[in-house]
Amino acid sequence: MADTEGANPQSDGEPRSSDTPQEAPPPVEVDIELWDSLPGDRAFAVVEQEGRVVWLASKGHVSAQARDELADVLAKFTREQSWTQNWPDSK
């Protein structure tokens, strides 16, 4: 029988990176603004800066109801951390 002691790097008693708790990323602030129009007749344009994402929606393509429903979905994603952003200065 071959000597396999130490062959498995996970068996040394040291915690694996998946075992150590990770600090949660800061929450993302998401806003949706209805604009009269957007360049190139786009329906949406997304503008972001550290900690905040603003979806610009064209009134000609997106109703207030659609905006509200999208805002609810995006809020759910950020609450559940299904969507996170990794900005350079985030800790």
C-alpha cells in the first residue's frame, strides 16, 4: 500500500478558502429614471459609479409600470446578493 499521508492538501487541518467566511460586498444602490428620450433611440442606458447604478429608461419605450416592476426585481437581486458589483475601491 502506498504512503499517501499528506497527499491530499485539504487533509492538513488548515481551513480551505471556501471554509473561511467572506466579507459581504457593500450593497448596490440601484435607481431607475424615466427620461423623455435617450441617445440612439435606446430603451435603456446604464450609468454606474462606485456603489450606485442608475438605469435610464426612455419614456417612449418603457412605461412607468415596467419601470416599477424592473425596480422591484433589481431590488430583490441586490437584497439577496444575486447581483453584486466589484468596484475597484470596494472592500
